[in-house]
Amino acid sequence: MSMVPYLLTAEGLNKSFDGFKAINDLNFVLEKGELRTVIGPNGAGKTTFLDLITGRTRPDSGSLDFEQTHDLLKLNEFEIYRLGIGRKFQTPTVYNDHTVRENLLLSLAGPRGIWHALFGRIRKEQEERMDEILHTIKLVERARDKAGSLAHGQKQWLEIGMLLAQDAKLLLVDEPAAGMTDEETQRTGELLLSLAGKHTIVVIEHDMTFVRQISQGRTVTVLHQGHVLCEGPVDKVQNDERVIEVYLGRKSKAA
Ligand code: ADP
Ligand code: MG
């Protein structure tokens, strides 16, 4: 038996939408503490894969295990969330009318503690944890401002902070650099790198400059037509003939 502490194991996953195979015999193994980048052309099935992990979409067949003990296919979306699988969608979903700090507090308290979070007494540990997260996501100065007043990039960082507040064991981050300035993208990379090791993170991304920034010495997975086309160090993946053809080739044609 393997001694590697796998956090997530997907085997032979399949998912069709009206006969179209969005996920096709997908095999994917993630070790605890990894920062894994998943790339692939539009429609490759990247977001659908996250939907399968979080229970938003059910596969037609295959298996999906968490911590080598939990069969995710037997759990509903809320149960999966409670296991510690947190997700950041492409568009930020923060509470605009609440302050940055309140947004973090809502996540700290969890879905059952909203009333308490806003009107109850805040414990010292919660204060300390919020300060720590605010520092990590570089929003200390904006803590008392409404989340709605944040720049696009800052909202994305707040959302990553909310995953940290949830104590997510696995952070799923879908295209964080979309719509960001170059500087925001760079800082997002630094943030994700600072979390690597302490957390396990899957980042889906298109921007190759960003991918290179966060995947030095790490594994990159290339998805194509719902299947893993290639996996390995970023240089190997970028120079792979098949990847150049389906991913980079197609991208330059589209540009
Ligand atoms: P990616 O995130 O890699 O761009 P997606 O996972 O969003 O790709 O989509 C993969 C394919 O599955 C696309 O062709 C998309 O249109 C299709 N698809 C995804 N979700 C649905 C759905 N709920 N209903 C029908 N088709 C879907
Ligand atoms: Mg997508």
C-alpha cells in the first residue's frame, strides 16, 4: 500500500451533457500540501471537474475519494463543503454590503453561525485568526471598508481569505487571474505561493505567465476533452508536442 498521503483521488470519472463527454475517463491524484495548476483550452472540462469534486454535478461513472476515507459521490454539496472542500468561483461572490472583516467573520462562523457572527460576541481566537488572514491577503488597511468598494483583484483575495477562514483543507480556485491587472495577477501568484504547503490548492488558469509563476518545481496538469493529456513540470508540459497543438496552438489561432 502507498504511503503517500493523497488528499484527492479521482478514478475513471465520466460526465456527459446531452451525449457530449465533458469529462472522459479522468484520472487525477493530488497529494496533501500540493499547489497544482490545471490548464487546458476552453471547454476542456476544467470547471466541470471542480463541479464534480464539490458535488454540484454528479458523474455518470467513476470514483472520487477525499483523504482516502470519504467517498465524495455518497455526499451532498453541503456535506462536501463541511469536509473542508472550499471553492472560489470565477466571479467573486463576497457580501458587498458587509465589511471585509465581516465577510471573513461570516466564513469563520460557518453557514450556521451568521446571526452570531454579526451580532454575537466575537471570541479572541476569531479576532486573531481574522487579523492573520487579513495580513495574508494583504487587506489589513481595507478591513473596515465595505467589500463592495474593493477593486476586482482585492475581492478575489478576500474570497481566498474566506476559504482560509472556513479552514478549507482543499482550496479550489477557478481562473483567479481573469480580469486582473498584471500587478494584481502577480500578487495573486504570491498569495497562492504563500499558502502552498500549509494548504492543498488546485488552481485552474489560462494565463501562462501566471501559471509559470506559481508552478516552478510543481506539477501542472493539462486537460483536453475531459481527459488528462499530459502532466509534469511546467517546462516539460509547455514543450510537449500534443499540448502545443491542442492548447497553445488553438489559443494562438483564437487570438
Ligand atoms: P472549461 O472550464 O475547461 O472551459 P467546462 O467544464 O466549463 O470547460 O465545460 C466543458 C464542456 O461541458 C463545455 O462544452 C460545456 O459547454 C459543457 N458543459 C459544462 N457544464 C454544462 C451543463 N451544466 N450543461 C451542459 N453542458 C455543460
Ligand atoms: Mg471554466
